[in-house]
Amino acid sequence: MAPELDVVSWDNYPTWHGQEEDWRLGSSVSFIHDIYRCLKGGKPFLLMESTPSITNWQEVCKLKRPNMHRLSSLQAVAHGADTVQYFQWRKSRGSFEKFHGAVVDHVGHEHTRTFHDVAEVGEILEKLDAVVGATIRPEVAVIYDWENEWVIDDLQGLSRKRRDYGGTCVAQYRPFWSRGVPVDVINMDGDFAGYKLLVAPMLYMVRPGVAERMEKFVKRGGVFVATYWSGIVNESDLCFHGGFPGPLRKTLGIWSEEIDALHEGQTNVVVPVAKNGLGLTGRYRARDLCDLIHAETAEVLAKYGADFYKGRPALTVNTLGKGQAYYIASRNDDRFHDDFYGALVLQLELKRVLNAHLPKGVTAQMRTDGEHDFVFLLNFQPVARKVNLSREAFTDMTSGQNVKGNITLPAYGSLVLRRPHAA
């Protein structure tokens, strides 16, 4: 899994809106940062390019509001970047990117809002030297695999506009991000040992040996989650014979007979059964894709509530050895993901960065050097948010002041805190 790489870097140009939906952007960008951190087994990466202002090639060239540049820069550091770098230092006079953001504008001096934003980030980074080289060892891994995405993009079937493999992965990742539960994002050939929870969204292609390692992971006590459209083809894009989800069928304890692609605006509902073991209640909206499955050795936790497959399983769990394997048969709304993964966080006692409630749009991420934890509180909302740190004591790494109790993060605010590392 690429430990031989000398340098891992990427160029980060998120599309800001200046509205409440920016918290979704925040989780999506965090997901990508975690991919790059994991390419070298958790070693830090480089944020090679970012803009201190606008991105000139986006559909809407939105200015970064106050605090946005600091937030996006510290977000990269929070997830493993050891650098914050820019394109470009000075705006060019001509050609394609003459209106792309730069540290020095066409005016040619430092008396601009953007220049002061960059200077502020530089001052903060000078005080974060202790973070350089620090990393994190999460208990959760989400599988995102580029080859799997390429094959999904190339297939003829389902819904062309709404296959959305990447978006599906982020949807499973977001409930952990919202709770401040660290996550690794690995490919299917990654090492599963050391994780309590392994999530494999839309694992359409399964390479040789992967299913066997997932089965072993579950038998040894791990919890595995798969979704619709998994175990369909091998590494040569040839369909598995003998019933889907192919080599994952034994681990998941289900047989997928067929899958229904819904038109835009069409929905179904997922209705939990009584005493489902996860505390799921009410009705959840399903859209885009609904897998029609049979529970073989698996237990049914929820059923479809509409259409000709009403009453068919929509969520199952299979016990295998010391562990469990869940199958989510439909593409569901955010409330389902929040409730489902929230229940697993509690059941598995997954470690959170902070033992505190995080308001919507606020995340807590962490790096550690084994002696100190470096906690990044990041607010991706256009309004101020309060977080109660309770009695836990921290040091603000930028001001040097002691911090505890209630704190307020301004709109798009960020804070870097230090505390002693607890084993």
C-alpha cells in the first residue's frame, strides 16, 4: 500500500459557498486529506497548492470570507499535512490564471485583506512546530479504491447520473467526522489489522484475496459494513457467478438477487424492525438504488416499506466468529447514516477526539506525538458555534493560554489545543 512513496501531496481548491452547506464541503475535503495521509501508512503529506483567495476556474469564483483561509489551512494540518503552500505567490499579468488568487495581488503591495490572511496563517504555523511529524492511529477505516471507482464509472447500468461512488464513501465517513471520531481512508489492499470497524461502500470490484481478509477480520472480532452494489465483479471486470455479492456472500450472509435504480424524485422507505439492536426508529428515506436481497444466515434489522419489494430486507447483520458484518441495501438519507453509525460508535466504544457534543458543522480532529495530543477544533458554519470542553484542560497553541469549559468558535473559526496524551 505505497509505503515506498517518497512524497505524497495534493492541490486543494474547495468550492466555498459562504452558506450552511459549507459543513458538507468540510467533511468532503477532510475525507480527501485522510486519503493522502493514509497513502504512506499515516505519515504526513504535503499540501502542495492552495489559494489564499479565489479559484478562478470554478463556476462561481467566490471570495474566501474572514477566517476561511485560516480554517482551510488548519484543516489540512489537522488531517496530516506538514506544509501549507500556495499557487500563486504573485498574480500573473496574463494567461489563464491571471485572476486566480495569489498572496500578492496586481496592486503589488502587502496592504490587502488576502495578504494579511496569509500572514496570519504563517504566524500560526510558526507556533505549531511540535505538530510536524505527528500522526493519528484511528480505530475506523473507510475503503475508497481508485480502481473500483474507475470500473464503476465505466459500467453500463444502474443510474448514469447517480452512481456517485465517491459521494457514497463520504456519506459513510461523515457521521464519524461530525462526532470527532478519527478515520483512515484506505484502499482494499490495505492492512485491516488494528481497526475495530471497517466500512466498504459500493465495493463493486473485489480483487483476489480481499474477501478472504475481510472474512478473517470479522471472525477475529471486527465489525464490517458493506453496502448495495458490492461483490459484483473481479479484477478483470468479469461478473462473479454463483450469486452476488460474490466472494463476500458468506461474510455478509445475504444473496443479492437484483437491484432497482430509481428515477430522480422517486424514493422508498426503510423501516427498522422492533428490537433491532441498534436503537433505530422511525422511517428513513431511500433513493437512487435499492438492492433486493435475501437474508441467508443474516438477521434482518430493517425492511423496505414501499413498492413491490415492500417487506424485503433493507438492513441486515451477520454474526461470523467473534465479529459482525452489516449490509446496507439501499442509498439512504443522512439521518439513517447518522443513527446507524452513531449506534456503532457507542457499541464499539470508539474513541472520540473530545468527550463533548459537537454542534452541526463543527469537527474535532487530532494528531499526537505520543506525549501530547494536538486537537483541532474547526467550525465550517457561517455562524458562531459553542463547544463545552467541560473540565478537561487544554493549552491554546497560538496564544499560550489555558482553555477549559465553554468556548465559542466564530463563523468559520478554528482553534488548535494541546493536552497530555493519555494511552
